[in-house]
Amino acid sequence: MELDNAKAQMRKGILELCILSTLKQNELYPSDIIKQLKKAGIVVAEGTIYPLLTRLKNAGLLSYRWQESMSGPPRKYYSITTKGETVYNELVVSWSELVNSVSKFINT
């Protein structure tokens, strides 16, 4: 097993939860989402984030609105939907259970 690949797979597995968590705070432009993730130590490329945002939007977890920009074309700002908040809360519970379970193996 290659360590870098294993780390990348773990990050991909929690990316949806992190995006929903970021948008739970407030509405954001995709590059701002990327900045928030990087600030938390999760490095994500634009080529990864845009398809994921589209998938979450198509699943009804996110919505977006267009806003005119003073420095270029209009920008798409994403926000979490009511359904997205429900899924987020369920993912937080699942994440906590997973962390607790894995911790039992690591700490023994």
C-alpha cells in the first residue's frame, strides 16, 4: 500500500462532510470553500471540488445562486439545503461512531 494513496482516499471519504460543514456556517463561492478546506489541512483541487458540488446539488443537499461580480463574470454561491442539513447531521453521527470504533483499534 502506498501511503500517499491511502491518505488521499481517506480525504476523499470525508470531503462531503467537510463541504457540508463549511456551508452550514454560511454561503460560499467554490474558491472560498477550497480556502476553508486548506485552512483545515485538507488540500483539494478545483477539479475535485466542482464535480462534488454538482453531485451534492443534484442530490438536493446544496443549492446555489448567481451573484454579479465587480471583477469578472457572475459567481455561483453555494448554500446548504434543509435536506443537506439533515444529511450533515446524520454524517456527523456516523463520523463520530467511526472515529470511536477506529480509536479502539489504534489504542489497543
